[in-house]
Amino acid sequence: MNLSQEDRDMLEGKHGKAVQKSMEILTTLGEIFNAEGMITIHSVQVAGVSYANLGEAGLEFLNEMAEDGKVRVLTTLNPAGMDRENWKVLGIDEEFAKNQNRAINAFAKMGIITTCSCTPYLIGNSPHFGQHIAWAESSAVCFANSVIGARTNREGGPSALAAALTGKTPNYGYHLDQNRRGQVLVKVNVPLKGTDEFGVLGKIIGDKLVALGKVIPFIVGIPSATVEELKSFCASIATYGGVALFHMEGITPEYNNYPKPKDIEFDVNQNDMEKARTELIDDNLEIDFVSIGCPHASIHEIAILADLLKGKKVNKEFWITTARPTKKIADQAGYTKTIEDAGAKFAADTCCVVAPIKGRFKGIMVDSAKACYYGRAKNKFKVKIGTIEDCVAEAIR
Amino acid sequence: MKLTGRKIYKGIGEGEAIVTNDGISFYGGVDPDTGKVVEVGHELEGQSIMGKVLVFPTGKGSTVGSYTMYRMKKNNTAPVAIVNKEIDTIIAVGCIISEIPCVDKIDINNIKTGQQLIVNGSEGTVEVK
């Protein structure tokens, strides 16, 4: 790999220990993936924040990096294992809370903005078209590449941190034009509406791509989609298909930049949607937990929830997971009061995927296909997907 | 016999080989406190990789696995070196942050469990004694 003088200085330790370790990570990845050199990046999203995943060793690594490491670009943080203000009400134990804060403090010491959200693009970490960035968090990676047209590989926690501390990433994969072409033409023949339906579509396409061994779909037949629908679709197709980039004709900014694949590889019809939806609803369900906000709820989704919950009472544990800044807007707009008066709870900074709630509930109802996957695999819940309206109806039933 | 591959992380690790043809997920697949493989149905299930030269095709699973490797190093339950057929990012990053010598692009069929190996991560070589 061709390294600049600055790259070599970093590697030799002239910019401190954390930068040296970071450069070791980045140049090794560059060698593995045949990068020609390093490129400057403009934004980082760091994952691996929940203490449940980091453990003492992960925390020790972060503290070591924080001794002399400082971020060189705008860097935000993925969700933590708890709401940083409201953790007690949400049933998180004190020991976990203490350790979670130690991890967040290590990130803060490095100059990372501790947003604790999987939707950095909704709260001020919004790269523009064509910018090189280094993001972890698979759903945000997919959104940044596809919907925004920025360029990032699927980084892990340490490689994203390394990019933040050096301002660089090896130039390979999705940073290069030739790796951004659509590989598989998918035709959608059914009208879609809502976060749940776009999540179901993400599962269908994701599952098929895994079977085909391909990663970049070119999707036609979708006339329009909201930001929330695309957010849900990104999370789902990244979860089920490992997809980091898709093109959607008429919607995403790069669909016209590369040749469209010639032949339709597969169609998505009404019966496919029904079958996939059935796969996201378990038998013998007893729902005692409802959660909206995977990925983190936007202010629009919170406004809709406030409208649906106004004057109602929920009879089940109901979490709205969102970014702290989004919740602040909801506080000011009065949505928080309406929602909390109905007995639902905000869980900012965290989500039902990373919070330590394994086995705490029997069945979860969500509007997110990604939340179904982790609800089952990680938390051992039974799951049911439905519209945001269905979720509220279930909670107040 | 000396095998030549690609250097992934520097340093020299010497020890007894433990070889598998299954991929390894450090997050969830290995117990960082005991150094034992715990993945159900894995070829090495129940066996310890502590202090051994771990030889396997490639990594799999969650990126959190890199941190698990770091945790094992701190617990003294980590392998002394790693040899892969084709490295993946989780194992590569895990070796770098944990400072475990590592070489890949090695035909692992040439190595048998129980053989003494010297892995030179700085040169990219594996010597079978």
C-alpha cells in the first residue's frame, strides 16, 4: 500500500500511541483488501457501545485508546445499553449503569459526541453525497451509502474508532466507483406503505441475496418512500442480507450512475409479502412488550405516536426508543407528555436490541423487521410485526 | 517444514497447534474466561485454545469478537498465535488490538493438531517443527 509521509509518521508512533495502534489497524485492513492507499474521511459513527457487549476488556481497550487519542473528524456514537437519564424506570440495574457510563465517558474523553443513536443522519451527523466516511452500525451504513450516496464500508467498532482517531480509512470496497454497481435487478410488483412493510421487503430481498451470494440489489417498482420507510428498509436488508448498499430507481441518488442489471433476477409479489410477514409472527404468542424505534424513531414517528396515544392508556410495557436530541424536540412539542400520560415510556440513548433485557419479556410487538430478528436471536422473545397503528392498538388493548 | 503466507500482525508465537476446519466466532463461540470453545456442534467444542497456536480457515460472526480476543489476552486465556487460511476483519482487528502474532494465506491442511509451531507474524511464516 502507498502510504503518505503522514501515514508513516502515524504508524511509527510520532502522533502518539492511540494513533499508532489505529494506523496499524487501518493499514492491515488496507493490505488485506488490496487498498492502494489511505483516504481522508469526513465523518465517523462508532459502534460497540453497550457494556453488555464490550465487557471489562473492551472498556480497558477504550481507556487505553483514550489515554492520548483524540478524534480528528465529527464522530458520533451508537446506542448504549440504557437510557442515560431514565435507566432506573426502565429496569436497568445499578452496576450495569455504572459500567455503561464508564464506557461512554471513555468515548467522550476522545472527543466523540455521545449521541448514543443508530440514526446519526437524523441528528446532525449527516454527510453529503459522495463524501468518504467510516461508519459502523449496519443500518446507518446502508442508509449513508444508499439513501445519501456517501461512501463507507461496514466498519466494526475498533476500525471505526481507528478512522476517527486518524481521520483516514483505507481506500477499498464501497469507496470505489467500480464496487458500487447494482448486481441484482429486483422488481417489486406490490404497492408498499409503512415501516413494517418496507421492513418485510428488506427481509425478502436480504434472504434472497444471501442465497444468491450477492450484495448490491438494484430495486425497481417502488414509486415513493418516506425517510422512515427507507430507514426501516435499510435496517432490515442489512440484518437479513448483510447489504451495505442498494439502488432504488427514482429514489436513491446513484441509481442512474451505473448500468442497470439487464435481466430481472426475481420479483416481489403480494404472496411473497404475505409469506415473509407470516415468518415474522410467532405461534403461541403472548405479547407483554411493545417497542417502536428500531432504528431510532424520528420526530415524525413520535408525533404520530402522540396522536395515536392521546387520551389512551397502555396496558403493556411500551418503549419508544429514540435519540436524545429527538426526544428533546418531542419534550418541547408536548409529545413526550402526551405519550407518558398514556403510560408509554421513552427509552432514549438505547434500544430493544442492545439493552440487557434478555428473557425479561415473553413476546414483543414491533414495526421493525430488524427488531424481530434480534428479539428472537438475542433476547429470546417471541415476536410479532405490525404497523405502528397495530402496535399501539395491541398496547392499549 | 516452513510455510510462507502473509503477515497480519507482528511478533513471534511458539506453541502446540490446535487445528480445525470450522470457522471460529470469538463472540459467543469461545468462553473468554476459560479459553474453551463453547459453540455447540463445533469441531473443537469443549477444547481449550489457551496458550496454543490456533489454526482455522477464517473468522465468522459478530464484530464484537475482536473485543473478546482482547479480553482473552488480558485473562491469559488467548492463543499464543493465530494461523488462518484467509483472514477476515474481525480476527485481523482482534489480533492487532490484542497483539497476537498472526499469519494468513497458509494451506492449513499441512498442519496437524499437536505439532509444535513457530509463527513469525513479522515475516509471515509458520515453521512446523
